[in-house]
Amino acid sequence: MPTIKDIAQLAGVSHGTVSNVLNGKGNVCLEKIKLVEDAAEQLGYSMNRQAKNLRKSMADIFVVILPYLQTPEYVEFYDAIRLSAESLGYKLQLYLTDNIPTKELEVLRNLDMQRVRGIAVISCLRNNQAEIYAQLEKKSIRVIFAERKPKNIDCFYTGFDFKQAGVDIARYISDHLPNIKTVGLFTLSAAYSSENNFIRGISSLQNAEILHIKTDMNLAFTHAFAFFENAYPGVIVTTHYQLAEELKRAYNTLDLECPPVIISLAPSNLNSGHNINSYRLNYGHLGKNVFSQLLTPDASKKDLLLQMDGFSRKFNFNLAPKNKTINVLTLASPSTRALMQLAPTFTKKTGISVNFAVFSYEELYNIISDIENYSFYDIIRLDVIWLPWFAEKVLKELDFDGLGFDRIKERVIPNVLDNYSIINGKCYALPLDLSIQLLFYRKDLYEDPKIKRMYYEHTKSSLQVPQSYREFNDISAFFTKSYNGMSPVQYGTVMPLGNSSIITVEYLSRLHDLNGDVFGNTGLCTLDSDEASKALTYYKEAFQYSPATTGDSWWNISAQHFAEGDAAQIIIFTNYATDIINSRTSKVLGNIGCGTVPGNHPAIGGGTLGISKYSQNAEESVEFLKWVSNEEIATAFTFLGGIAPYESIFSNNRLLSLYPWLTAAKEGIINGSVKRFLEHTNTVVEEKKIDTILGVAIKNYLLNIIDEKQTLHQAKSSIDAFMAPYLKK
């Protein structure tokens, strides 16, 4: 095999230059990069750029020891640790014990402790066997016990309050199922602290006998039949979701006419199956906390009990008469597509059919503006920026507590209800889909050493995520083939020409980046400012680096272009970014980076659902809103392309793995404002009218119909005339 020396000799460069090129390091000019790459190819030399990771410090290795991975709890737990470790460049080694103490001891004996920085373990060791971990601690190997707490040793432990979970379930059964005389309890060995504590909690059950069967996970299906030998319990409680699934298999095999109600501890990100009621334990959160303790043990949290999510709170639907139908007026979007996919579930549960009337953004606005002539619509999807203007005019007020929505208040992320539901202290709608502008870019391009060097030689600056729209345009120009023939992609960005609302949003983000605004504190239009002019210049310049789009293009078209690998970066709302991932032809999967928009003044969007003032099916509409806000439906809705507003969504590791920008979206929505105009006043105006005035003027400028000066003058004059009646009030 050729060596670095051979490559250096053939390329006519130093050994150090060859090493830097092959390892993606150093400040090497393009000419020498090409010489080294050509020489390496000619000599048949190949090098895995990741090989350097093999030479990392042995202290970067962490060990995870689990009983098995056949339960969704432990899958969620391990995924959380894995994602946390990978994000920081650490290695993991996973070992499975099959819940057999001798196998766990064997794992520990065979580990090369010199290579290990820390161990996270759900241990099956009993009595004094766990003392072996105390010996490892003395060798400066961090050990964090999860879920099961060993006896008789001083250790770091992170888990849940299993006793309290048992008490909560016992109370639930007593309150909601008072006629049940026998309750089944299906657990693993009571030798484990988690199982033992849960048994203590469930034992607080009043007025019912407990039939307790202990099992091993591998024998759970066989042992499950014991519950059904005689008069079987009306309720069976399990400590692992896999045990609940084995129970289902058993009673399905027996073809029971009236199967029992199953209540199970379950991970938070799991969609419960038929006849399984979940008490949620966030194993993803557990994994994150365990890894955090591995990295930096906090003695003040040595014995840490994490908060439990509790019951999934399935709503009790009142079965409506057959042939009842509600009509939903909504926007053509990924969120609506997801809702339509899930709606048959609602119909199956309630007997209520759902018709979706799907319109474009402009059509939807016009219909809502004239809603008294469209009284056949029951539920209306409002764009969040329309809510202050339309809420009292077109929607029924919602009584959170009286209608059973009180639980929603506890579940939504901060700031959402204020922006998506409540106007003048009254609730008119439930938040449906959250959305915010973010910057998405091709990591494979941004991190390529050759491209980075090329960019530096072109611009004399480093290629990095743009912090301003000036930088955004510079990067876009570099990646546009018509401006740079060496660009690996056709376009620097993708921008829809779209309608006036799209144009206004794009312009405002550039104006706010320059610390400009449409209105001053007095409510007067300030589009005659230098900032307004400069933002307009930046906006038009960016169109040079984008593929041509039609006059009615929307963000879905932009998402499609980016998914096909046509562009280096894109600014888009997160609900349309899901199309980049979900596209069957996406060429950028695994290479998508995310950051805030330049200047960090993103627009917040998305929609909210309310009941029309004119609806004749208010009761059925309430049932639909309850169904939409159900935890399981909200999770499925997010997987399918929406972003539900609940805390559990943003701690779901499966969702975070699929849509890694959820964390950034949450932060932006919590800290941002929906209101785009008159931020400093209490004036409520029809924002859509300002959108239209500003957007139409700018679109004429982009199409070279009027010049910059005419654009801003026309927009300012029209906006001042529109605002005059409001300012007189």
C-alpha cells in the first residue's frame, strides 16, 4: 500500500501538506489539495477520514449495560444516551445481560477498564453482588445506576418514583373502576427495586384483591395465560409495556369476548395499542440525565428521582350518533395532510365523520372573512397571525375547564397558549401546528475541506452558517453555478416568489436583521428608512441565486428543490421542512444542518383550530378538538409532518432523531413573538391587509416593474392611509 511519503513525492508537496489534506486539516490552497488528491488516486491510496477517531483517548469510551433491548423502554433509554454521546463525539459500547446476574458479572470481568470512562447500567445483580461496581468507582470509573437501585452500596442513582406510580394507578382504579373485585399484577422479579417499589405502591389499592404473577421477560407469554384460567381479572397492571403486549397475545389466542383493561408503565414516546392504557415514564429523559451524570457527576443529585408524565389521559369520547358529520375548513399544508391521515381513527372512535375543505392561503382568508355565508363549516383553521383579528368575529369562546381541556394547559410549551389560543384573556382556539423560520443547510458542503478552502480563496472569509443576510447572500452567490462554475450545486438558495404574504415574511426577516421595522413607536410607517432600502436590496439580490419559481409558488416547492439537492441552503418554516425529510426522493438525508435565521429574528407561523360561531355541531366539534389534543394523536401528527405544541413532543427521542431541528424550533417559539406589526402598541389591525400592501409593492419591484424608490414610497403611502383610522382612535 502506498504511503504518505509516496503521495508527497508524486505530488511534489511536503509530508505535512499530504497529512493535512487527507485528514481535512490545515490551511491548504486548492491547487495543492488537487495535487494531493490526484496523486492519492493515481497510487490507489484510500483513507477513511474517520480513522482518526480510532486514535481518540480511551477515556472517551462509555459503557451501557442493559438487561435486553426487546422492550421499548430500554430502546428509548439507550437511544437517548446514544444520541447524547454521538453529539459530543463520544463512543459507546453496549452489553446485554438477558437479566442474568452471571452474565452481567462476566461482562464486567471482561471489560478492559483502562479503556472505560464511565458505565451506565440497569443492573440485575442482587444482594451484595453489586459491590463490584463500588470497586470500579475506587478506580475512578464513574458508575450511574438507572431504574434499579442496588442495596447496601453508596452509588449514583437516577430513576423514577415507582412506588408513587403504583399509588397513582391504584387510586385511578379505585376512582374509575370501583366495581372491579380482582386486579391482576404482572411484573418481573420483585428482587429489583423498581418492581418491588411499584408493588408496594399498588398494594395501597382498596376494596379489590390483587392477583400477582411474577415472570421473566422471555417467559411472559407463557405465564400470561395463568391470569385467564378461571374468572380472570377485569384489570391487569404491568410494569413493562412488553409484558402488556404479551398479555394481549395471550387473550387474543384465547379469543376472549371481553378482554381485560390493561394498564401499563410505558415510555413517553410510545403510542399505546388497543386496550392498553399507559402510565408514562420518560425513559428518554432518564437516558439524558444518566449520560449527563456520567460526564459530570453532581453530588447534590446523587439519588435523583425524575418527574413522571403520568397517565396518557385518553379522553373519554361520547359516542355520537352514526351519520353525524363535521366540516373542517383548513389550509393546504403538511399539517393538514397529517390530520387527514389520522381522521379515520377519530371516526372509528366516535362515529363522527370528518370532511376536510382544503384551500390555499388566500382562499382560506377570503372564506373566513365572509364566514357568515359559509355557516356549514364547523371547525376553522386560522393562521396564527390572523387570530387576534378574527377570534371574536368568527369563533366560539372555549371554556377550558368546562369542556375538559384543563390538562392541555399543563402540557403545552411556554408562550404557546398566549400566542395561539388566548385573546383578551379568553380562549378561542387550541394550538394545532407550531412553525417557525429556520435556516437549513447542506452539512456535506459546509464541512468539506476542499469547498471550505475554495470559499476562503473566493471571499477571504471562512465558510460558516451565516449570521447576517449579507453573509447569506455571499454564500448563496458562491454556491450558484452561474456565478461560480466550480460550485457542486446549481443554486445557493431556493426562494418562492409566491403571494404577498410569503414576500412580506421574507422581507421582514431581512429588515429586522438590520434593526429596522415597518412601524415606529408612534404607529407611523418607517419604510423611508435606510434599513428598509438596504433590506430590499438584499432581498432582490438573493433571487439571483435561486431557481426561477412561478408567481404562485409556496414553501413546499422550495422544500422539494432542496430535497432534490439543487441548493446549498434554504430558509423555510419548520412545518414545510418536514417535506425535505419525508420526500421519497430526498438526496440530502443525513446531511442537513440547522440554525437560526440570519439576525435571529425568525417569523413564527403555524395554525390553530377553533369552532365556528355558526356551527350547528358544537358538541361534535369539541370531541374533535379533544381528539386532536390527545397525546398519542399529537405524537403521530408530528411524525407525519405537523409539530404539536406539547412538551412531550420536544423530549421524544424518536422525533428528535427524525427532525433534529425541533429543539431549535421550541426555543424560537418560546422566545419569539407572533405579532409582526405594531409590536410596541396595543393596536390590533388586520395584519393580512398590511401583508398585501407591502407584498404587492415588493413583488412588482422583484419583477422589475417599479424601482426601489417607487416600491418603498408606494408601500409607505398605502400603509399610512390604511392605518389612519386606527391611529385616530
